[in-house]
Amino acid sequence: MVGVRANKAHRDERVALVFLMGSSGIFVLAIALILGFLVVNGTKLFYQDHVSPIAFLFGTDWDGFGGKYGAAPFILGSIVATGLAIVIGGPLGVAIGLFFSELAPKRVAATFKPAIEVLVGIPSIVYGWLGLTLLVPFLAKLTHSEGNGIFAAGLVLSIMILPTVISLSEDALKVVPIALRGRPRSGRPAGKRCRRC
């Protein structure tokens, strides 16, 4: 009886293993096909339209009908917007994570933690749409300009990364041992001081 059950368990494990290996293989194949498609169609610009990679990377003019494909403004804009997001959202997210892990009452932290984790799962397209419909008009009124630009993009990106930075910071700070947190100048343990705040 035990042998029959063991054989059935081994057979079930083999079936599950074959199923999981097949699923993994399909997933890897799909990723490889997508990457191959992107490489083949993305490099047509260089070997069919005869655009130099140097002209593509460092050119400043983009005119699809005129055959000018300078991507430098797009690359530089992405780098600057990412830098703005890190400068704005990074310290703010770490500060909020520090507040939730060290200073906030447990009830407040327990209330806001699930909300922040839900914000992590919101797709980036939603943040972009909200930025375009809410933030850009607000900035346009505030600055008497069109409102769209590098600052708006950096601000939207910083809001987008904020929940992730808060969640990671809070989780990282919670696992630091009490002995490594140090003592404040007053000589009281850090935990007691935080509770008095």
C-alpha cells in the first residue's frame, strides 16, 4: 500500500515537473522571440536606411520624413528626468520610510502600509495619465507656460517611485538590529526616545 502511494506521488511529481519545465520553456522562448523581433526591426534603421549609429546617438534633429533620426534629446531628457526623480523621490521616500519604521505609532503605520503597497502596483501609464491631466495644467497655471517639460516628467517619475522607495526603506530599516541603531546624545535608548516623540 505504501509502495503504491509512493509510486503515485513520484508519478504526480514527474507530471508536475514536466508541466513546469514546459511552461518555463515557453516563457523563455517567448522572451527570446520578443527580443529577436525588437533587435531585427530596431536595427533596420542602420542597415536599411543607412543611418550611422553615431548620428543616431548624438544627432539633435528628428524628422522621420526627412530621414533625420537624432535621438540625443530623447536620451538626455530621459537621463535628466530620471535624475530629477531620484533627487526628489529618493530622500523623501527614505524619510517617510524612516518615519513609518521608527517614529509613527503602530496603528498609523499599520493603516498606511497596505495603502502604500497598493500604490506600488499601479501601472506607470496611470501615473503618466494623471500627470498629463492634473499636474501639467497645474504647472501651466503656476508658471504661465505650457506646463509640460522635464520638470513635469521628473515630478511624475518621483511620485511614481515614491511608494517603492517608502516600502523598501521601511522594510530595510525594520530589520536593522537594535544594537546597531545607536543611541541618541541624551543617552536614552533610541526606541524610548522615539516613543516620547
